[in-house]
Amino acid sequence: MQSLRVVDELEIRYAMYPGLNLSWHVRQGIATHATLYDTPAVPGEFARFPQASLEGQVVDLADMIAYSTHDLDDALRIGLADERDLAAQGIELWLEASRYADQLVARHDAADGQVELTLEEVRGEVPLDFLPPGSRRRADVRVREAIRWMIGALVEDVIHTSAAALGTAAPEDAEAVMRHPTRLIRLSEVREGQLRQLAFYLRDVVYYHPEKLLMEQKARRIVHSLFEMFVNEPRLLPRVTQERLKDAPVQRVVCDFISEMTDRYALDLFSRLFETYEIGFGGSPST
């Protein structure tokens, strides 16, 4: 697992040993991290326990909540998702959140506190009176309030459901938590089903959107090209990276090198290696 290799071997921060010297429980949380879309094989060191620690379970669930809600927020803002489609598909979390946002906006926007506004009026361009000048148009505010409600509702459900599960299981120690047949940090069945529904909607509509798939294909081409180039010409690797070739095969070293790259660095390096302009010693392109 590459994430463990990074924290155990590749990150060099101390003189006495490689890696970050993380605790076993933190490393186990990394190794057992799973999403709604994939459940990677757990390395043997951690396979004896069916569950992660409580901290690891919290991170997994927080990750799913954060990614799903913020990805929906981004998708609505840039037009990859549409409110009407969310409603037509019956995405339950969004329907609840949208009703809450409508009520909140209407409550603030109504002249006498009793006027009910239509959805078209709520989504208009008139700024809300409680927002300072220059704020985003109230349609954007409405969406953000809906997303905020979704996060709050899911977190509140996790707290209550997990407290009940922990009270029933009454684990004696951390090992009892990890040996328990089910996760103790969890959503209720209703909210879990709603989060799954939203997550799979995002997968089908947003993550599989042609524009996003195009970018993924481009990214695969860049990574594949960099891998092939450095495996065939390891002398192009930085000197400090070449030192690793003494202890590991070139394919392993190149994989580690690429995994440490930021997106920006990978794009710049691809351009330097495969574009037609020349790079001087100063690192800037010259024509």
C-alpha cells in the first residue's frame, strides 16, 4: 500500500530512522481506510482485526460525509449537477436540505415574517437583507445553506447512532472495538442509505461526467508516460532518487517518485520531458 510506504519509508524527518514514526493505530487507520466505492485489501500486519480503531472509523465516516457534500456543492456551482435533476432523481438528502434552505431564506426575506416565497423567487437575484454588500447572490447562499444543513444532519446522526452503539457494545478496550463484528462509529440505517444514494448519484452524474473522464484520461497518459520514461532512462531521475536504486528495482523507485509528485509538478515535468521547447539550466523554457 503506497500510503503506508510514504509514511513508513519515503518521508525522511528524523536522523535515527526513516518514516514519520507513527503509532500502530494511526498506521492501521491508513491501511484499513475504505470508501463507498472501494475496499482495498488490508495488509497482513493489520488483517487480524475486522474493524479499524474508533479514531479510524471516525476518519472514514467524516471523509465520506465531507467528500460527498463538498463535491455536490462544487458540482452545483460549476454546473455538473442540477437541482432539478437532484429532485427528479429523488435524492432524499438534497430534498430535505432544499426544503430547509427554502424555509430559511423565506423567513429572512419575507417582509412581515409570514410571506411564503416561491422557489423561483427564492432563487432570484435580490440579495438577502441579512448579508453584507458584495455577498454572493442569494441563490448561491441558498445552496450553501442546504449543504450546511446536510453536513449538520449527517454529523448529528453519527453522534447519536454511535453513542447508542457504543453503549450497547460496551467495549472494554481498544482491541475489543477492533474485534467487534460491526463498526461502532456509524450512521443510522436511514441516513446511511441516503448518503449512499447521494454518493452513487455523484458517481454516475459527476465523477463519470465526460469532462471529468477526459481529465482522468489525460492524467493516466501523463503518469504512464512519466513511468515509462524514467524506467527506461533512470539517469533522468533526481540524484537523490537515483540513490534508492541501490536497494530497490527501478520500477519500485519510479513508482515512489511519481507518487510523491503534486499535480502541478507532474504537469510541469511532463512538459519538460515531452514538449518541443528546450529547458535551460535555469529551468525556464527558451525558444
